[in-house]
Amino acid sequence: RFCNEGSDAMEEEEEEAKGRSSDSNSSSRSYPPARDLLILQLIVILFPVSDFKHNITVPLMHLLAEMLHTASVCTDRDFLAAIFVCRLLLSCICKSKRYVPELVGFVCEALRLGFAP
């Protein structure tokens, strides 16, 4: 999900979402700090991502896909973190020959916003 700076509709939507639940929800999620992303990269390097039932890499791939789907991209740092997560997912799915629709959706949305007038 991408943010438009200064968008009144986005601010209203976030206020409504905060009003519906008191705990943190998906509209306020952000990408983890760089050190956490590097730990995720280390996991991808150390463990076999081609296994379909691996106890570490399969949940990792689900976590990365959920990050792309639920975290907001409002700043340059968020965009770079999202690109890093895309690269991690891409390195996983190239070896295991899987399809991740969240990855495709994020790339399409990023391209659409990048070429918007």
C-alpha cells in the first residue's frame, strides 16, 4: 500500500482504522529496521529455500509476502526496504520455483505509481 503525501482521504482512512481497534493494525505497519532485514537475508543464505516443507524458510517466505502486502510505503526508506524484501523473495522463489502474488502486486503498484503523471 502506497501513501500519497498530504492526502486527506488517506488521513481519514487511518483515523477510522485507529478508531475501529485500539491495537496496531495493518494500516499502521511499517517495514522492520535494516538490521532485521539483514538477519532475514542471513536466514535466506543459510537455510535451503528450495524445500517445500522446511520449518524455517517456508514461514520466512510467508512473513516476507505479508510484509509486502500489509506494510505502507510512505517514505524513501520504506520503499528501499520494500525493494530489499522483493529481492529476498525473488531469491527464494527462483530456487524453489514458486509463485508469490504479493510480489507481483507490489511490483505492478510501484511501476504504476512510478509512471503516473
